[in-house]
Amino acid sequence: MSRRNKRRNNSDNSNNTNLTQSILTILRKQNSNPINYKQIASSLGVRDTSTRNLIIKKLKKLQLEEKIEEIDRGKYIIKASKNYYIGKADVTSRGQAYILVDDLEEDIFVNSKNLNHALHGDTVEVYVFKRRKGGKQEGEVTKIIERKKSEFVGVIQIQERFAFVECQDTKMYTDIFIPKEKINNANDGDKVLVEIENWPEKKDSPFGNVVKVLGKPGDHNTEIHAILAQFGLPYEFPQEVEDYANTIDTSINEAEIKKRRDMRGDLTFTIDPKDAKDFDDALSFKVLEDGNYEIGIHIADVSHYLVPGTILDDEAYERATSVYLVDRVVPMLPEVLSNNACSLRPNEEKFTFSAVFKINNKAEVLDKWFGRTVTYSDARFAYEEAQHVIESVIQSNSEESQLVTIPSEISITGKAYKIDPAITQAILKLDELAKILRKKRMKQGAISFDKVEVKFILDKENNPEGVYFKESKDANKLIEEFMLLANRSVAEFIGKQSPKKTFVYRVHDEPNDEKIAALENIIKRFGYKLDTRDKKTTANSLNRLLKDVKGKKEQNLVDTLTIRSMSKAVYTTHNIGHYGLAFDYYTHFTSPIRRYPDVMVHRLLQHYLEKGKTSDEKEYENKCAHSSEMEGLSSQAERASIKYMQVKYMADRKDQNFLGVISGVTDWGIYVEIISNKCEGMVRLQDMRDDHYTFHKEEFAAVGNKTKNAYQLGDEVYVRVKNADLVRKVLDFEMLGHKEEN
């Protein structure tokens, strides 16, 4: 056969294959609606008789191969195949993807050419086939069932007749084409929010329009608003929602008080961060005649004001959570509620929803009560102030088993601070009981995640002047333990009722064995190991690991890796317990100002206290799924804002050398976390001029080919800032060498 004829034959085969695939694609898109050869020809733009006859032949062949079915005379549908799956697309930064299918152990790899316009997070149908080389399975996206999102953030580039937006999301592998009439007054180089309108089948890029101009890249407000927009989070309330909120009656009226347990006479106070604007929980303390204690956990009664079916409730549900960025809070509720009516401010009466416990000196719960209350907060403490009370009194009575002196005045940073001795006594007793509760939790297998939080000192223009680390001390743990007690007790109260009632739980599954094995493989580089024989030994050894790394150079790295090895906590109506806390029942009851699931819990609890029938499980499960999703987006936005501020902080320190620890090694670079401020950046292997470095996966190291100089996970090295990109939120470092070499 001549080369020309052979080439023609190959071309014919290719055309036949393409026609077959095109027919199958059209049939799949019909969603089981039968069509005939004429409709297929029309969809393909075929008009000539010979190609139409070829389509008929292909249909008969596909029918014989049992790939399609003839439902009616000459009308066909795609035949269901075990090679087709439904899953979510996880797109990599290289434009390839893995399709995550619930019923499959392994994810399905999809090459970029077979994505067929699927984007990250989309729910898709995928066809699985075997590659010729190696026989490994691969997939092709055959249908996009549901888009995860249609709005993206990027920088607009305006040409003479059109524009396009380069998206900042690393998982967005294509730019977006914008017709000139749809740029919405954007200027060249602006950062914009763009919406995809359609994606023509034969076009490389989707078509869209500019929804909002965010501003100039690098500007502080532009970047913060871009972070919120990137994750589909709002930064302001619609005017009609604000107007509705301002019409709500927030008075503490006698008619409502009579419906509640009046606890205004009980000693009550709040302990919150010093910069907190909303106080959604308070503690009350009373010594009973029998020597036991009545301790109330009082939560703002948001559900009293947030009425189902109103635009305010709809907005709160859509948001599902407040968003905590470095320089601001984007609240779930308008200010009239979050900072006023529902904030348990000192010297004010408030409507609350309470969990009240009778507790003895061994921190054993003897009795409990749940219901709506009215309370009065006598004082407001910052964590630092409460901590100072605990430390000062303990130090002054360190040799005594019983407290002898309860001062009415203590010194904080050199200033005299008056304090009611009754509140001091309450704080100290609550601290004592909290420590017993915590010890019990740890003994039952709870895991102690006390990860260091990075906080920034900001000037008036929100520029970072400094960095400090927030640690959880006794005062923080005091509040944590009583909030946990309330959450667990509410969940138990409903969860143990018979017949079973629909409820919102906060669940945390056991860690995946593979993730724990991966964690073990990394921590052994630092000389640590885990005992994974069973659930309890795993939890105990994780606690030992977290305790052993405290204060070490590798603490933040190991803390982060340990958290990543855990399953994600989610909201659901199906209770499986909470692994991390070692609770069989757990929910979120204590923060309805900032979490919508807590509002749902309050409503359900009140409904069941009034002997109501079980609520619709499917409805609440859908609401739980939405709340979990929004919580995840909020966390991503928070991390992005921290990364942005870290880059901004380091941009002004390019002339300084920093000591860091290698936090990751890949085939393209070495990640280094600076010890003094926890900022992480990357040294690109291609930028290291002293040698050609190769990634050694098994050793978690980059090794020089000539010198054999190795940079390994956990090594201490000196680096200097090479580039700080505020727009991409990326830090590039220059490697200066190992600590011992400098």
C-alpha cells in the first residue's frame, strides 16, 4: 500500500471513530429522550446524503454492539453501561482531573483533552476505558450534570474588539472570553467578578460577562473583596434585608419574660476575645445549699428573632456562617442582631436559650435543664483578663489546697483592676471543674488540638505591622469545656429519645488508615511514631505526638499534618459520634449568632421540648449539607486572607534573612515556613544555582546531582524573600543554605 493510500485509510478510520463518538455524545445529552438519524444529522450539521447514510449504518452497528437501544422505530437512546459513573471533578493546577466517585475506591484520572469543558467541583458523568499502554484505567467526561460554580475572579485584559479574564483560581485552567459589550465599564487590568454564560462546544474558552468590578489588583479592599467573591461569599447585606432587620422588636417585654425561666438574679458574665463585638455565650454560677453548683450556659436566643420564611432567615441560611478574615468579620446576621439584640453585653437584660447543670466537686452532672430564659450579664471579661485572675490567685495561694484569699483588686499590666470577689470565686471554681472535665475527655480518647494561631497587628490602613501567636490558655479552655458540655448534653438529650427524632449533629469520623500511614511516614523523619493498634491507642499516641512537638521547630508542620490526617467534621442528621472529642453525641448549640446549624438546633430543641413530632429528616439533611459546604468555603476564604496578609507582611522585608523549617518538598520546589512568623514560601528548584537538584520522593528531599547536598523535610534553613506577589498570594524565597552553614 502506498504511503498516500495508507494516510488516507488512517484519516478515514479517524473520521469514522470521530463520527461514532459524536453520535454517542449527542445521544448521551438527550437524557434518555429517543431521537432518530435525522435529528442526529441536524445536530452534527450534516446535510449530504452519503454522511446521513453513514450515520444510519453507525446507529445499526452501535445497536449490535449493545451501546445503544432502539426504543421506537428508528429512534435510539444510549444504553446504560457499567463503564459510566457519576462523580465530582477535582481539577489539578496542570489542567488534568480526578473524578471522585462515592462507590469507587480509586479516583478516575481524566486527561485535560478529555475533560470536555468540565471545571473543578462540577458533578459529571465519566466514561471509563483502559489506556493501551500499561492497561491502566482512564476516563472521559461525557456529560456535565451540574456546575459547581459559574462565577470566577480574575484580571480583565481588554483588546480592541473583545476582552478576556485570566482567573486567579489555580484550578481554573482556561480564561473566559468577554464580548466588548459585556465588560460592565471595567478598565484594562481591573480585577473583576465574571460569570460564565455559555461554553460553545467547539470553543476553547467559555463566554461570560463582568458582574462586578472589584478594583485594581494589589489594593487592600480589592483583594479582600476578591477573596470573598472567589468563594461565592457576600461582603454586604442586601438593603431589603437590613431594612427588615431594623423593623424587628428587640425590646425585653414582660409578656415574653413570663414565658421564660427568669435567671436575671444569678451571677452571670461573659469571657471572650478582647476584640470581640458580639458575645453569644455567657456563664452563670451559683453555690447551692447542698454544696453543689448550678452552672448555666446561656446562649443568645437568635431563633426568637429569626423567623422561618422571612427574608432575614433566608439570608442567614444562605450565608450559613460568619466569615472571619484577617481584618474583618463578615457576619451571618445584620448588626442590629449580631452586635446588639443578640449580644450578651454587660449590664443588659437579654433573651437567651440555656443549658443549666447541677454539678458536684468531681465535675459530675447530677441534673440538667434546657429551655428559654432571660438573663442579665454582670460583667464582661477578655480571655487575657480571666487568665490573669486565674494565674494571680493561684500564684498567691500556690501552697494551699483550699483558696484562702479572694482579692477584690488585682494588677494587670501594672494597673489596679477592681473585681467582684464573687466573680473571682466563680472563675476559679469553673476553672477547677473545667480541668476535671478536660481530663475525663482526654482519658476517653479525645485528641487535643491546640494549634498555634497566627494573628497580625494591623495599622489604621490594615497594613500588617507585626505578627503574634495566639495560644489557648486556661481561660480559653474553661469556656471551651462548658461549651462542649452544653453541646454534648443537648445532643444526648435528643439523640437518646425514643422514638428517634430528627436532629442536627456535628459528627467527626475516624481518620482514614491511609492518611494516618502517610502521617507516620513523615513524622518518623523527626523521630516520632504512632501506635495505631486500635481507636484508643491511635488517639493516645496522637496526643503524645502533639505534646512532644510543642515548642519545637517542627510544631506547626506536625500540627498541620496531623489535622490534615483527620476526617472533616460535618453537619448531618445521621449521628456517628465525634471521634476527635471522643463523644457519642455532639451538636452545635452555643453560637447561633455566627452559625446557622446552631439556629436549627435551637428550633428543633424547642420544638421537642414542646412535645412536637419529629421533623422532616430529608429537609434537615439538605440544610446540613449546605451548612457544611458554606463552612468549608468560609475556612478557605479565611486561609486565603491569612496568606494574603503574610505576603503583604513579607513584601516589606525583602532585605532580611529568615530562619525557617522545610515544610514540604516537591519536584518543582522546596517549601519553607519561617519560624518567627509562620509565613510559608517556596524556593524553586530551577532557581537554585549551586547545583542541579532532583526530587527524591521517598526521602522527602531535593538532592544536588554533583554535590549530593540534600534539603530534607524538617531541615532548618535560611531564606530571603525573592518575590512577594500580592495578586497571586505567593511568596518566592531564595535559598541561603542550611542553618549550620550560616
